[in-house]
Amino acid sequence: MATRGRLRDNVEYLLKSLLARATNHWQTNMPNTVYMDLAPHANQVTHSGI
């Protein structure tokens, strides 16, 4: 049963992210050097909670 919920969550995330990208609500303008610096430390970055 847990797998079914996880699958539903993944499908929901996929649909929301595709919709956001299609409507230009998901845009990231970040220099490659900044991305490469952040990517190895992704588990240390937190969301601002907005």
C-alpha cells in the first residue's frame, strides 16, 4: 500500500512540474558555476518557507 501512495505522489509531482514548466512558472536562471557549487551540497540547502 505504501508503494501505491508513493507512486501517486511521484505522478502528482511530475504533472505539477510539467504544468509549471509549460506555463513558465518554473524558471531558474543560474550560472553553471553556481549550480555546480550547490549540487554537491544539495542536502545542506533548505527552502525559505515562502
